[in-house]
Amino acid sequence: MHERKNNKNPAKSYSAESKKGIITPLDRDDIEDIAHLSQKYFPRSKEVSIQYLKKTLCDLYFNGTDSQPNVTSLVSRSKENSINGFLGVTTQTFFYKKKEITVANCHHLMATDEARSQLIPIKMLQKFISGPQELSFSDGSAKAMHLFWKRFGGGESSVIESIYYKIPLRPVSFAMRPLLGKMNRPLSTLVSASAAGIDKVAGALRIPMFYRNKPGVQLKKLTSILLLEGLQNIQSKYSIFPSYDQSKIEHLFKLLNNEKRYGTFYKIAVLEHEKIVGWFIYYAKKGGVCEVLQAISLPGKEEILFDMITWHAFSCGGVELSGRLMAHHLQTSFTSKAICIPARMWTLIHSSNKELKHDIQTGNAFLTRFEGDLWLL
């Protein structure tokens, strides 16, 4: 990692010297170091430039519309004053039983070998959890984070928010995907092309498993105004619900649209009689996995939503549609026509409010990947 630049902000209340060897809030001068740290520890970050990462970090942690000054991202510095650890934190206002609460989401935990030997990840996690927010959570967490969270942070996993679904769109290619990584490149290319060919022929013959008809409902680009209308229509169904405004939604849409590693970003409204009855926000990737960030419908319209999102992803050339299950997806095609995987990744929660935790564990929280980790690093 390159040498850390001197602090250029004379208005800081503490000097660079005083920050050595401690955990402090992230400031703008840290961004370039965090970008390099990300490329070192996150394989997907190596696919984009340092400039892209720097801009994304600034947009995510400094240019958001709902930041709380007392709940911030954290960095750890060695005695030599180089950054050796980072924990990203974003905040959002939620309504809990009609009262506003602060919800903090942590992600992108990274640390050098030296920092891990000093238990820096655990210390940063404990510092984050001890903050003033009413609810802390971590979305899409790996096994190591799950262990830290429960053992050292005193939190718990949300079972219902940790179930993921996989929907085969092109069955032969879908079945071959787990095997391709075990083959050498020429063989995997041959097998992949053969599987795609079988799927294409079967689709042309309109064999049901290999072909999807377009449902007879209207699709329209999901604008921030339409999304707010849809959210308002379902808010009464949940006791814990995010507070959105037009500027915050447009900020998130811009961040997600700039991300190209996961495919083409789509945000689609499903209409009946000119009224929104559902919507989906996802990445479509030709020949790959289409990742769903949010797929929501009005009660009773779940099958229409399922048919629409699977047809759209199929039309975009996707092999698989993947997302996180929500309580209202249960006993619909999102479970009966999908492969459900408990604990593929973990949604972790922490709160001193037992009633709040109980409402999350029983499916009364509106908590999607759109509010969670957006995988931007």
C-alpha cells in the first residue's frame, strides 16, 4: 500500500499524529488508501480502476442523503499511520411503529494480517455496535462475519432474512454452472457452449421448462416517484419500514447504474390498469446470474411479479435468477418453483430492543438487499 498522504484539512480537531494506532471515523483523506485496501482484499475490486473505487466510496459514504454524524464508517491505523483496517457504515431512517429510528448497516469489513493479529476487525465491529443507532445490521455476511457478530458483538442472525432462492432460467446451463469451475478452460468453454445450445433449441421448441411467455401486464420504467407510490401502498403491512424520499432513491439508482460488473441494471414497475401492483430492481447478466435487489408486489399479486421478473431475466439471456426471500414470497412460486438455500449468506442484527428484534425475526420488517449491502466494492 502506498504511503498515506498528510492530512490537508487544517480544520480537523485532531492531528494525524494523534490518530496513529487507533480506530477513528473515516474522512475524505482516507479514501485512496481504502480503495487500495479494497483491491488487495476483495477480488471483484480488482476488476475496476482505483478512480472508480474512489468515486464510489465518496458517493457511498460522504454524498448520501441520510447520514448521521454520530454513526460513521471506521478506519484503523497502524503505529506508522498507515490504514490497516476498514468497516463501512451507512445509515437510514426507518419507521418502527410510526416512530423514527436510526438503522445502521455495516459492510466491506477488511483488515491486513497485522490488524487481524491485533483483533482490529472485532474491535471495529464492537465500536460500531456500541453506537447510538436503534438497530444495527449486516447484510449478505459470510461465515466469518457471522461468527464475529454473534460471539464478540452480542448480535444474532435473522433466519427469515437469510434464505436465498435460485430460479433456473436455462436449465441445462444452470445445471452445468457448478461443474464449469472444476474444468480446464477449453473443456469448460465447450461444455458451456453445448449447454447453451441445448437450452436454445429447447426454447425454440417452446418446451415449458426452457421457454417463458410474456405475461399480459404492462411494464414501465420504475421512477423514484413510482417507487414511492408502490412503497406507500404496502407500508401498512410492516411494523419496520424504511423512510425514502425522491432524492435518496435517485442517489441509490445512480450508484447502482454506475456498477457494471454484475450486468445491466434494471428497475421495472409492473402495472395493471395503469396502477402499480409490483416492481423489481435487479442486474440482468447474459449467460450468467441475474441478481435481484428488490422484488415486491401488492398482496395477491405475487404470481404476476414472479412471472414478470423471470420472463424479463430470461429475455435478457440470464441463466439463473437469484435473490433473497421475503416473508410475502413464502408459499408462492418464489419457493415452489425455485431452489431455496438457507444461510447462503447471513443477515445479522443487533438491538437492545427485544420487541424490535422479535418483529424482524417474525417477518414484519421490510428489509431488502436495496437497503443492505450493494456490493459496490
